[in-house]
Amino acid sequence: MKPGDASPPALPSVSRMVEDIVGCKWSLAVLGAVRRGVCRPGALEHSIEGVSKKVLNERLSKLVRLGILDKQAYAELPPRVEYRLTAFGDKFCGVLDSVEALQREIDT
């Protein structure tokens, strides 16, 4: 950052992130697909039934901004982009797994 540049926005609390992610079916679907190894935008779009390209890009950007996903752009022709869970994202998904396990427990 150069002098005079604004500092990056502070990340929300983890509880706020959980609320934001769990409250958005597409974010959970995107995380699930990335966890299954689907990492390219086109493949994500095809693997998540009903998601539009616009919504997918919005969710991917949000997950990158929150530090849950990492975006890797490759200088190739045609350009290639891949998304992966960050170390924080892997831990964050553990929280989501716990919520899911609790729901399964309640449902039985």
C-alpha cells in the first residue's frame, strides 16, 4: 500500500461470516463444490444446478474477500482461474460441518 491509501476493510467477525454464508444457499453450494475439488468457474457453474454466472461470480468474490477462498489466476491463453480453500477457509468449513452435524442429530 502507498502512503495515503485507505486501509483494507476489516473482516467481519466469524459469527457474522457464518450468518452470512449459512444465510445464502449459493455460498454453501459453492463451498461444497470447491471442497469436492471443483475449482474452475465454468466447472462450478455446471456443477451447481440453478446458479447463474453473475451470482456465482458474486459469491466467489465474497468468499475471496472474506479470506475463505483463494483465487489463483494463471497467465495462459486462454486465461485460467482456479479457486481453493485457504487455511482459514478449511477451518471455517469445519464450523459449517459442525452446524450440519447438529442439524442431522436434531433430525434423527
